[in-house]
Amino acid sequence: MNCQLCQENLDAYLGGGLPAGMMTQVESHLKTCDSCKRLSEIQLLANRVIRVEKETEVDPFLVTRVLANIERLDAAGFGNAPLGAGILRPALITLSLAAAVLFGIMLGNLSRPAGNAGKIPLELALINDASLESVDILSLE
């Protein structure tokens, strides 16, 4: 038996679902092949872990304890915010955003030169857009 055939039948071998002749072939291959033997040991360990996890029972009172802790925190006042906090927080966020926008506008105005604000360069003033050829005329040629 080769390793590929052994690995294909390893699951059925570990579950005990192989015919007797095939079972002896897999057993003899596992005795001679170290890599297939390690693979079978890993698979046995994984099967044990899965079996143990399936047997783990859920605590039925977990939900009750969690809800009791939430109610205790609410009674202590941890969940209640002051009355003004519902209005104060959005107002402060709005004011900080407005201040940031105003600061950005002021910073942008500082970078613009004040002396040449209304002047147009002579080269741009002499351009006559009416005498330029349109793209449509060029595409028809």
C-alpha cells in the first residue's frame, strides 16, 4: 500500500469502518511509514479534542448572572448619564468642527498673496477665445 491510499483510508480506519483486508493493509503500512503514522496520531488527537469539546456542557445560569450584573450596574447609576450630557456633547462637537473650519479658512487666506489678488497676467488678457478653432471643426478635417 502506498501513502496516498493509506491517507485516503485513514479516516475510515480510525473510525473502524474499513473491511478486514483493507484494515490489515493500513495497519501494516502505519507500522512501516513514519509520516503516515504521525498523521494518524495527529488525527487521533484532533478526534479526541473534538469529542471532549462536544461533551462540554453549557452553563444554564450564565444568562441569569449576566443580566443580574447589568441590573446591579444600572441600579448603581453607571448606566445613567447626566441630563446635560445628551446636549452638551453634540454641542461641543459642533463647536469644535466650526472652529476647525474657521481655522482652515484663515490658514488658506494667509497663503494667498494680497497684492496680486485682482490682476490678470497680460498674456491671458490678450487671448481671444472666439478666434480659436473648435474641436468639432478639427475632427471633421
